[in-house]
Amino acid sequence: MKKPLICLTLTCKTIQEDLKIIEKYRPYIDCVELRADHLEEDECLHIRQFPRLANIPCILTIRRRIDGGLYVGGESARTMLFARAMAFADQNEKNNFTYVDFEDDFHIPSLQDACMAFGTRIIRSMHDMNNPVYDIVEKCNAMRKTGYEIPKIAFQPHTLDDVTHMFEVAKKFNDYDHILCAMGPLGTPSRILSAITHSYLTYTSPIETMANTNAIGHLDPITLNEVYNFRDINEDTKIYGITGWPLAHTSSPELHNKGYKKHGMNCVYVPIRTPKLAEAIRFCDSVGVQGMSVTVPHKETVLPELDRIDEEVADIRASNTIVKEDGVWAGYNTDASGFTKALQEFLGVEKLHHRRVAIIGAGGAARAIAYAIKKLGGKACVFNRTLTNAKIIADKYGFKAAPLTPDSVFDLEIYSDIIIQTTSVGNGYYGPSNDTNDPLYFYNFKGTENVYDIIYSPEITPMMSRAIASGCHVSNGYSMLKHQGYKQFKLFTGVDYGDDTN
């Protein structure tokens, strides 16, 4: 089986800038796509020299706006630009474009003949920037006029089910070279698992110009190689993942994939984003995913999808880990044990006797943390905007409940020995504290509190920043992520993760 190529999409304004980008990423890529529609007008006069200057196989693309590009000129002018870029073919094929991307409705016989004569392969592409594509094989067959062309289909999925359909179609679709891309955050698995869809290549973007391709959903080639071990993925690779929504920030792939590489395992762990948990289960069942980490907002809604659960899940009523065992889904909770180890390290104590704890939030993570606090002998008050949800947790463990409002400052002060922030508020936020990124914006830290925020991106949330400024003992949630991730790794693989400093 051919390994998919890694293609770096170049969207700088000048050729010189694009060439600098190539040098930085050369060790991580196999070819580049020159997006001439992003070049300044004067720069387009020199694209014929680009393959020689780049010294790497090149795709020439001049993408129209209707297909997600920036080119706004007429088709005659675009045809002339293609012709100028391919003219005077060099006897050394390395100095010519290796590929050229023509849309499925762009048929210019003279250009196609030139490609055949010069050894330039045509990528015949179809883009739907708004909707999914279902008749993938039929469309690829129709685009493939000769055995020399590579049909490409890129579409915008509406749901993860649209991506699942693409993987199902691709299972037996390996008769000829093709490229399949599902765009946006839902389509991330199609970028990483190109070997599973038998895709000829996967597109990436440099970090420096990632803003130009945000809507498309590219990864950068360093992440693809060093986090996801892309070149090692094949049809025999065992797949694991993490599901949640929007799942914009997660370090779990780095932790798990590092473990697989360390132990020489043919496994990969990928983000499986969806607002609907049932769609993630269908994706796993179709693609053969063996296990998933489960995060916000699915830790509780996953329970009806499980065939069996362990004792902690039964007590906590939330699962953050599911594993395919004997053909059925089993649910586990590693949040409680991961948090326990992290909190013990943070405080330097084994038990929480005589400690009063404020638990902020009432979601799946809060349930696991309340369970852990009870086991450790602490007393707690659960604070949540919806008081009834806080009471459900509090009543289960004999804790107190209070609304998460300025009116509860007195209760917060009483239970301020340890403050544990379990919500997603502050995730991905930088800058000063306000009522949208700091769940305790109304509380003035005294400097005596131990503050643990389960968020780890950013490393210091707005709430943590205020606590640090007041002299509090503070930790983010990376230690919890690490410890619960080690247990997940063992559940997935049967192997101890080991020392992650190696």
C-alpha cells in the first residue's frame, strides 16, 4: 500500500516568503502546493521558476473564490496563467510542476495535452464549501477521464455522520489514486487517517499562515508528524481517540501518541469532534476505533450508549473513558483517580480531613471530583449557576450546594481551603478576568486559598491569574490530565504508560 504524501499548502503573498516556509518544513513534507491565487499580481509572472527554486515536487493551484480560493479574474486570464506556468518544459522534470490542480469543470484540451507531454499529473478537483458529498465514488469516476488523473473531493460536512460515510465509502475504494478531504473541525480524522481512506495525500498548512486556511481545517506538518506519527499509520493501525465539542484545546493526543511511540505500538489517537455523542459512537463502530476519551459535554450522555460500566461510573454517573471489549462498549471513569493523585501531589497530603472544599460546576468532571473529595474525607459545597444540578451532586455525597452568584460569597469564604474549578469557563481564554472567562469573577482571593483549575490551556486562566496575584497556591489541570490519561492508556492497551520523562 502506498503511504499518503504530506503536502504543504503555501499561501504567502510572495514567492520568496513561500520558499522560506519550505525550508523550515522540508523535513516534514513530501511536496508543496503553490496557491498562486494568494500571490501578489506581479509575483504570478514568476511562478514558472517556482519548482526549480523549491527543489521539491510542486502542485500548481489557482483556486477560484467559488471553490474557496482568492482568484477573481476571468477564466481566460486564469487559463493564460496556467499556460505561462507550464510553458517551456525543462528536460529535468524536477524543474517542472509535478502536479497541476484543475477543477472538475475546467477542461482546456491544450493544457491537458501539455500535462500529458510534460509528465505533469492532473489533480481533478471538486470542492463543496457548504455541503457534504455522498456519491464520492461516482463523482471520482466521472472526473477521471484518463488513467493519469487524480480525482480529489473536498467537502464541508454538516455532521460527523457525513465524515463517517466518507470512511465507509473509502474502505473498498483503492482502485486508483484519489484524494478525499472532509473540511473543518469535524473533518480532522480525514486529515490524520489518510492511510485508512487510501488518500494519495493529505494537505497541511504552516503555522505562519494557518489563518488563511482556518475554515478548511488543516493541521501543520510538524504536529502531523510529531504528535500523530502520521508516517507510521497504516491499515493495521489501531485507532483510539477523544470526543467532545467543541474540543478546541486538548493535549490528550500528544500524551497518548507519545506513549504508543515509546512502547513501539502501531496505534494512533485522534480528535473525534461532534456535538452529538451518538455520532461519535457510529464513527467508532464504522472505522474500528477501539476506545475513546470522553470530555465535555458527553461524560453523562455517553451512559446510555454503554453495554457495561464499572463501579465508579455507576456511582459517579459519568464516564470519561470507553473501551471496546468483546465487541461491546464498556465505560470507565479515570477522572476521579487522576484528580485524586493530582490533588495529593498539589497539597502534599494523603487525606482532606478538616479541609473545606469549594467545587465550582456540576458537570461530569464535578461529579468525579465530588466522588474523590468524599473518598479523601473532605467536606464540600458545590457551586453552580443552576442550583438544582449542584444539589444532585451535593445530596449524593452529603455536601452542601449553593448558587454560583455574588450572593454566595459568604459560602465561598467558608469553603475556601481548597477551591476546585471544574467548568470549561476560561478554556482557551487569555487576558484580563471578566464575567465571561472567570467563573469566580466576583470573589476576592485572600491569598490563603489552594486553587486548582482543571483547565490546562492556557496554562494560567484569568481566574488563576487573579489567585496568583493574591498569593494563593495554584495549579492548572495538566497533572490531572496526565494521571487520568495514564490510566486510560492502560485501559486501552493493557500496558503501563511508564515514566513520561523518557
